[in-house]
Amino acid sequence: MKIAIIGGVQSTEIVIKNLYTHNFKDVYIWGYKPENTKFVSGWRDLELVAKKFKYKYKNFIKINNIEEELLKINPDIIFAVGISQIIPVSIITIPRLGCIGFHPTILPKGRGRAPVPWLILENSKGASTFFLI
């Protein structure tokens, strides 16, 4: 199974580590690498973890710029974890099994920016939601 991962934060790294733990080999990672990573909460350099597990890796800043590469790879599934950009339909429809998204709250509660601080401020229960985009 060919898997593509798009993201750039700690939760993206966790998905990558779990794919490796469960022996997935054909994994392609696109890591969000903005000019100033100080402004991205939880940012991780996914190139390091990709090298560790011998996965293929590329940087990106704008998600729209990786569409051609995804088409060439033709993944069976895409995991979009830790990316705040809107994923265009043209990317969502590439994988035959679908595009899985992740959000660090129980959707629809907590949707939008800064979901974890809002959980803390509102003293709400935390959870995560994986969903088919």
C-alpha cells in the first residue's frame, strides 16, 4: 500500500512513527517547512524522522504546489495531519482509498484555529478526531 503524509507538527510525526511500527514501507512524506517555524505551534522537522525510517521526503510551503508530485506517486491513501491549509479537492480525490484528516478535538466542537488552548480555557474534555475528507 502506497501512503502519502502531509503535515508538519508533532501529531504528524506520531502518525509516521506508527506507520513504521506497523511495517508500512511505501511511505511518502511532504513536510510543511515555513520560513519561520517559530510561528507554528508544535512544528517538527519531518525530514529527520523520514531519514530515520528511510521514507521519501519533500518540503512544501503551499499545499497547492505538491499536487503534481502526488499525482505521480498515486498514493492509495493520504493522511493530512497537522496542516492548517485548505486542501483542494483536486488533491483530496487523488488516493483511491481516500484522504484522512485529523483534528485534535472532538469535532465539531473545537474546530478552527488554536483548538487545544480553547480546550484548556473552556476546561473541556480533550480527544482527537480522524475523518474522511
